[in-house]
Amino acid sequence: MTALAHETLEAVMPKVTTPPSDLDDVLWQAWKAMELPEGYHAEIVEGFIEVSPTGRLSHSQIANRLRRALDKFLDRGESAAFQDTNVIHARKVWIPGILVAPEEVEEHGSEDGIGIEASAVQLIVEVVSPGSDSITRDRTRKRREYARAGIPVYVLIDDFDEGGTITVLSAPDPEAAVYDDEVRAAYGSGATVPEGPAKGFTIGEDITGPGRTP
């Protein structure tokens, strides 16, 4: 995702000292009330409302290839791959590139039906888009958020890390907001999901395309 607009807390309320739970509620209500132009979406990431456009063509191509391949891999199980789905966790909301969750997702929906509860999400994949804010969000801020939420596996497909890399993060530590296990692979060599319903699924060149000279 490329952040063309970065809507911070100051954009929705004055800067005040507010207990975290109250602050989360203010951001949540502001997020639900937002009316965005077509082609944009908003997330709540580490105390900020972040507004981003939908992905560029190359981003969409990777995400679509990945979703189709995951659906085939998961076809005989009870899980499925989803795109453009709100993930809700303690008054936070994220819209990852791809997620894997139970196919019968309705029973895992949030109370107001806005999205799926993070506790039901088994895998998240983000396809990193250009722009320093987008890169930092996926590599750093969302990495911490997904670890806090206990997302079992987080994968980054990153065109902008050397010649292109796939990073597979697992074993989240919610208290420390870190993943204890990390495996990085260059485009072309492939990376494998280590656990969950997509265990054994390999993200290879057929999804990412070939690597490039840094």
C-alpha cells in the first residue's frame, strides 16, 4: 500500500492526554464515520488513522496470484484466502493484502459485522508498495501490531528489499510485540509457510516474479 494521505490523530481530534482505552474508542468511532473517495481505504495502526490508495497493478498481480494459489492449496480444508477484508482487534483495524481464515467466516465476524476478528486469522500476507511510509508500515508498524494480536504467521513480499525478498515471521510474542522466528528468502528461491492450514505452501517465483538486481 502506498500512503498518499497519512491522516494522523491530530486530524480527527485535538492532541490531549487520554487514557489508551478512551483514545482507542475515539479513533474507532472516527474510523467508522469516515467517508473516503473510491479507491482509498483507512486502517488504525499504532494510534494513527492511515489512509491509503488501493495497490498499484504490480501489487494487485502478486496479491491475486497468491490468493488463487492459496485457494487451490486450501481447497480440501476448512480455511480459505480472503482479500480486502477488515481485520479487527481491540478497536484496531487492518486491511491486509491477503489473509487466511476459516471459510465459514460469519461466526468469526466482529460484533458489528465490520470485519473478521483477529483471533480467527491464521495467516496474513502483505505485499509491500513503494513509498517510505508504506514500507515502514508493513515492515515495522504492522509487524508489531500483528505480533500483538497473536497472528500466527505474517509474510511480507517485498520488492524493495534488495532484489526482492519474502520474509516469513512466526511464533508471535504478543507481550513484546515481536515474532521470535524469522526466515528470509530471495525472490526465485521460495519461502514456505511453517504452520497452520497453509503449512507447506510455498511462495515462489510463480507468485512474486523473478528477482531483480538491487
